[in-house]
Amino acid sequence: MPCIGFWLAKVSDHRTGNGVRGSRVWRKLLRVEQVTISGFSFEGDADEEVLVAEVHPTRSARGRCGQCGRRSAGYDQGGGIRRWRALDLGATKVFLQAAAPRVTCKVHGVVVASVPWARPNARFTRDFEDTCAWLAARTAGSTVCELMRTTWRFVTGVISRVVAENSSSRDLLAGLRRIGIDEISHRKGHHYLTCVIDHDTGRLVWAAPGRNSETLGTFFDELGAERAAELTHVSADGAEWIHTVVRQRAPQAALCLDPFHVVAWATKAMDEIRRETWNLLRRRGDRAAASELKGTRWALVKNPSDLTPEQRGSLASIATTNRRLYRAYLLKEQLRAVFAAKGLEGRQLLAGWLAWARRSRLPGFVKLAATIKRFLPLIWNTLNHRLSNARSEATNTHLRMLTRRAYGFHTAEALIAMAMLTRGGLCPPLPGR
Ligand SMILES: [Zn+2]
């Protein structure tokens, strides 16, 4: 990059602590502390000019381990001069430039010394990273990259560092009483994450790659026997391996089945009937009816209260022209009503539902009735303890949305970091707010 650098201010001797004139104002503008600023230059061409501020940590901030911040003996000059991208000033890109010497930490060995403006191993300032993470938690990845003038690969690195720092300073597993355990597939269903959410706060508190008893065992190891004994309720889907581990590690906790999983089973059974019917109509050559049915999926899947007038119309038409599919729809909705009722009323409704499903002459629902019968004690626990469904479902929906986002996450760890950022309460505030 051609350097047209002209000095805005005279370089001064940082060892004496005298920075450029107006140093205090510049420190405020760049939001850096414990530094002296010895000079500025503009670099680049007319297309993209960047401002480079030459900074030096003050004596008290120098010679500290980049990992733990412990004062350490100097080792060497490391890789020489380095740059950290800072927040733009107006439309101008800003970099901080400083030496990056190495120190010998008693615990961490030879490491690059810490700098007051950035996290260890980062090429961006803390403010830049916090802004990136805040945006990533709220908006599309492409918008973050465009606005911050960086790449998604860098943003995922930023998210990992922010989450690692924020989770190390707090105990996410403290005070857990009612938790939900869920498995989420990613990478086109070839890989899985096991996730644990806190029903009381709605937060994601733990996630790890894999879906087996060993993975879940790691969660209980981290939780410890004492805190596992404090758990009162554990909800999950129908995965037996989850139930087995929970019965071993937290035998006192009431094991519940997450209602949204049960309703999802019913939706799946209904969808199969819709597909069968559609195939049948096509084979018969009834094209008009087939294409009409194709457009009804949302009418059948949505909550009745969220239906548009058109969708209400399609439902009414299914009720008259397709009794089998409409029966499946009613069974699905009735199962939702069971969980909305809860308690004794919920149990009574469920008994009625089981009898209805068994007599429904819909193979998918006869099978579902058998599955529900098998899990009946767990579903009764859900109904009796009035476990809220909304938060675990919201987290589940959000995680599925993350796994589907177009830009993708290269590793399970990057996906977990993003999930902890958005659902784990680990998102930093915007700088200066
Ligand atoms: Zn250290």
C-alpha cells in the first residue's frame, strides 16, 4: 500500500510520557487508556485512507502476560511492530500501532505481552470487537461485515474471544433448578450439539458437540454432584440416552418431556398424511386439488390464532373435502390444548386424546398414541409441574435458525460461541453505553 503518510503531529518520546499535543483529547476520541500517543499518520490512497495512531502502553500497563495479566519479565521484541483495527472515526478506518514484545510468564511461559486496548491474540481493539459481537447478535452476518468492513471469518473469531472472556468471569451453572436438555442438528443433520437451558431464566447455559451419554456426562461433571442434587426438574425430548444419564446423575429431579417436542411429533404425523393425500391426488390426475393442498401446509401447522383469513379459508375447505387430513389436524391441535391446560385438566384431556388417536384409523397417530403411552409418566410430570414451554422452545427455534443461516459456522465451537452470545446472556454492551 503506498504510504502518503504525513505526520499530523510531531513524534515525541513516549518514555518521558509526553505524547502528541492534544493527547488527552485523542485518548478520549480513540477510547484508549493507560497509553501515550506519540504520533499519527494517514496511509493508503484516495480510495481508502486509513489513520494510524502510534501508541505505547504506560509503564504500569507494560510487561504483563497476555493471558493472565501478571507482571512478567521481558523476553524479546516478538514480531516487532503490530497493528490493531479500531473503531472508525467518521468514515475513516483507524489502526492502533504498537510494539508487541514478548514476556515470560511464570504460568503461561513465553507469550506476547498484553496491551490495554485489545484482547489476547486479537487483531482488533476491544471496542471494535464488542461492537462486532453486539451487531452479530442482532443482525444478519452480511450487514455486520459490510458495516464493520471485515469478513465473517474474522467476526466468528471475535465472537469466540468475546464469549470466552465473558464466560470465564461468571459461573453460568450457578443456581440451576429447572433445566431443559436438547439436541440440535447442524451441518445438514450430520452433526449434533447437546444444549442445556435454564427454564427459569430462559438462558442457554451449556452446549457441547455430540449427542450421547458421554457428552451429557461432561455437563454433569462440570455441574458437580452437589449442584446436580439441587436440580428439581429436567425436561428433554424422547431420547432415552438423556433420560438414562439424568436418572443416574440427578435421580431426585422430575424428568419431564418438553411439550413442543410432543406437539412436533403430532405435526410430523399430520404432515405425512398431507403428503400421502397429495401423492394420491396426483396419481389420480386431480392436479387442481393437488396444487391447492400443496399450499395449505402453513394453515395446518400454524397456531389457529395466527392464521390469516386465506389460511382460515383453506382449513375450512380441507374440513369439507378432506376429512382424513382434517381429523389429523384436529388431533394435532387437541394435543396442543392438552399442554395449554396442564394439571389435572391436562391429564384428563390427554386420556381423551389417547382414546381418540387410537381409534383415528390414521396409522401415524395410532403409532404416536403408543409412543405417548410409553412416555406417559414423563408427560404427567410436565403437566403436573406446569413447566413452561415457551423459553425452551424459543431457544430451540433460535438455535435451529442459527444452524440454517447462510454464511454458516465452520466449526461446532464457532456455532456454540454464537449461541452463547445470543442466548447465553454473554453479549457485551456497545462501547461507551
Ligand atoms: Zn500468564
